[in-house]
Amino acid sequence: MEPEPGFTLLPKSLGVKVGMLIAFTITIAAAFVLYVLFARGVFEATQRLTLLADNAEGVSLGMDLTFSGFPIGRVRRIALREDGKVRIDIDVPNKEAHWLRATSVFTLELPLVGGAKIRAYTANLKDTPLADGAERPVLRGDTAEEIPRMVASLRAVLENVDQITGSGSSLQESLKSARTVTERMAGKYGVLGGMLGGEDNARKVIASIDRANALLASLNGVALKMDTVLSKADQRVLGPGGVVDETQKAVAQAQAILGEVRERLKTVDEILANAQAASASARSATANVAAATTDLAALRAEVEASLRKIASLIDEINRKWPFERGTKIKLP
Amino acid sequence: MAFGGEFIFRYRSWRRILRFAGHATVAVLSPSTYSPATRAVAVRQIYFTAWQILLRYTLFAALFSLVLIQIVAATARQYGLSQHALELTLRVLVLELIPLLTALFVALRSGAAIGAEVALMRVGGQIEDLAEAGESPLHGEFVPRIAAAAVSVFSLTTLSCALALLLAYAVFYGFSPWGFNEFSRIVGKVFDAPVLAGFLLKCLLFGLAVALIPIATGLEAERGKPKSVPFAVLAGLVKLFFVISLIEVLSLVVKYV
């Protein structure tokens, strides 16, 4: 092959340049492959964690296991076991393994947008560390599965709300009556009108109150009159020249009369004694009998007169003191 | 479009390309192909395909990456999906767009040139001359170019992807070292073994296609008929674009379907 014009312009160091280019390319490619291996954790010691799930939907190889939002492990293998459960093998680098403890909980969440997420939760970071090759169940939360259930219950709720708020519903009726009541309350007779259900009734109540007020006023007058009457009665009964006063006088008179009666009775005693003496000497002296009987008749007349006076006095007291009907004056 | 379709759906042409691809791949993989003369051709080809455009292409790729990363980062932040932004960037930009862009760039710059060169050699009768002189044109001229194009595509892709990774780190975490753990975690998540293997395979296929198809269609030019050269070059480019798109789509299908 003859050299062509373009080839004569070739630089001398052609081979060197091309060699440099190829060497550089190979270096870059090798470095990249090493970097990818490093990034995939090939040079890192890992421990195995196996999660058992009912359903591996959304789980893919290379998926992260996150703790507090930080990836700490990667799904290496997914397999269906003989018993129908799913084994998810996760490699956790040893330097991240301290986040996982024996009491850690693992969840698999399927959000509406974005891929599934495997999360680890550790309540107590001082528990015993999770052993290599540990098997743990994974709790599954699926937003897409929850939605139909939520929609169903939401629909029931909405139907209820619809029923409650529909025209003719009890809520509407209550609101209507509440509005009537408040309208009445805002009216001329205020709360009273609202409570009694109409202006007429309220007017009646107010009229009754007015009448009761008038009645109280007149009762007040009556009470005042009663006061004066009582004070007068008091005066009449207890005042000077009143009933009590008179009664006291009458009692004093009665005492004087009784004193008199006692004196008379003493004389009667003497007379009786005389009569005894006389009767003793009757056999001898019957002539004195006539004189004695005339004395007795006179005495009897005097005693009767005194008793009549007392009777009339008691009648008088009874008349003047009408409140104690059953009062008796006992004679000795 | 009808013109392009005519190139794409010519059955015999495809069969020829496949046969050539089989021979060439075997020759590329056999160490006996590489004599000092073929090595010189390969070095020259790498120099033209990779070294000459290295700086410009890296700058272009960096600018492209930066704009794309910024768009992804800003949009993801707006939609509250920042945690997925870096992964998206790595998957779309580093794994898909930059290799594709590199393959197209090299196809435009060197694929067309190689195709035209081979077509001209065919028209000028140099290929027959070589065969008559006892030298195999496949081993002496074509295989070094194919190997060199593959190496160039791989090299440019690797360098641009590395640059894009650095830019992604800078855009998402600034120049602080504290994003390194998260960045490594996401890189480890995205580049698992099958993805890396697929990435390498895709780069290799792109590199092979970039030189192989233009050479194969360049050979379709007819001796002594200079007017057949543009036809052969154009057919080669159209087929090359078709094959690059096919490889990309197939890789996506295998990866995500």
C-alpha cells in the first residue's frame, strides 16, 4: 500500500500517544470496576440476616435495608420456602451491624409512590446484638391494600354524613327549630318568648308577673293595717285601763270578797260551835232554839248573797277574758 | 426515507455484511492477524479515530452531560423525587446515552471516512492488486481498522462516562466529600454484574459495527466506477445507524423487559 498524502503528516510519537490513550482508558476502566466492586460491598465483611415475609411483592435484589433513613444493608437473595413463606436474605456490613439488636423489629412497607422499603427499628441499642444468620419475621404494611378498606369505611361514613345533613333529616329539623327558638329569643319578649313558644304566652306570663306584683303591693298594705290593728289590740288588752288591768282589779276584788267570806265562815264556825253547845244544852234549854234558827236563816241569806256575788264576778271575768274558757276558780 | 429504506431492506447486501462480519470477527480475535504492519495500521486508525477528537469530544460530552444532569436534578427536585435523580442519571446518561452518542460520533467521523476509503480502494482496484500480490486485504487493511475502531469507541465511551460520573457527583453533592457514601451506594446499586457485562458488550458491538458495516458496504463499490462510491458510502452509513439503533433497543429490551 502506497503512503497517502494524509499519512505523511503523522507525528513521530504516534505510538506513544495511542499507547497512552489505551493505558489511560484501561486504568480508568479498571478503577471504575474496582470502585463498583467497593460500592457493592465486595471488600466488606458482612453478616447475613434473613427476613421471613408472607409476600415478597415489591422486594427486589439490591434493595436497601434502612435504619433511621440510612441504608445499612442490601437484599442479596429472595426465595420462596417450602411452607410458602418468602425468605429475604440481607447482607449487613459488620460496621453497620451494631444498629441491629436481638429486639429489633423489621417492616416492609409498600408506599403509593416509590418502591417498597424494608426498615429496621431498634428500641434499645443496648440489647444483645443480632446474631449472624438470624431469622426474623417482617411486618408488612401495604398502602395499596389499605386503600380499598379505607374507601369502604369512608363511604359508610359519608353516607351517614349525607343522611344527617340531608333535607328532612333530624339534624336539619333540629337546626330549624333551633333557629325558630333563637329568632323568638331575639324577638320582643327575648328568651321568655323562645322558651314559651310564642309572644302570646310570653305576654300572659308578663301580665301574671305584673298582677303578682300588684298583689304583693296590696298585701303589703294589708300587713300594715294588721300592724295597726294589732298595736290597738295590744293597747286594749295590755295598756292602762285595758282588759288585763281590769281583770287584775277584778281579781283583787274577788280576793277581798273571799277574805270576807272567810271571816263570815269563821263566824259560822263559832255559831256552829254555839249550836253544838246549845244542842248539848237543848235538853235543858229549848227556848233558845227559836232564836238560834232565826240567826241561822239570816246567816244563810248572807252566805248565799256572797256566793252570788262571786258567781257574778266570775261571769264578769269570763266576759272580759274570752280567751280562756276553761279557766276555773276553785273555791276552798 | 424511501431511499434509506431501499438500503436497509436489501437482503443480499445484509447477507454479504453478515458473512464479512463473521470473517472479520474471527480474524480480529485470532492473534496471527496482528503483524507489525497491521499493528501500524491499527495505531494510525486509533490516532485518527480517538486521539484527534479526544479533547473536543470529551468537552462536548461533558457539556451534554452537565446540561442533562442539571435538567434531571432540577426536575426531580421539583417533583420531590430527588432520591431517584442520581440513579436515573446514571441509568440514562452513563449506561445509555453516552455510549450511543459516542458510537454515532465515531460513525459520523470515522465510519464514513473508512467506508469512503474502502470504496475508493475498490474503485481504484487496489484491493484486487493486494489479493494478487498474495496479501489478504481482510487481514492487512480491514481487520486492523475494525479493531482500532472498536478500541476507540471503547476508549471514548469509558472516558466520557467517567467524566459524566464526576460531573454527576459535582452537581448532586457539590465538592463535598460527604456525598461519597450515598453516591457509592447508588453506583453499586446501578452497576451490578449483569449491567456491567451488558455495558461492555454493548460498547464492543458498537465499536465493531462502526468500522465493520462501512467497510462491508464500501466493498460493494464497483471497480472503475467512481459514481458507485457515494452510493456505497451512503448505504454504509444508513445501515450503520440502523444497526446502532438496533443494538441499543435490544440492550434496553434485555435489560428492562
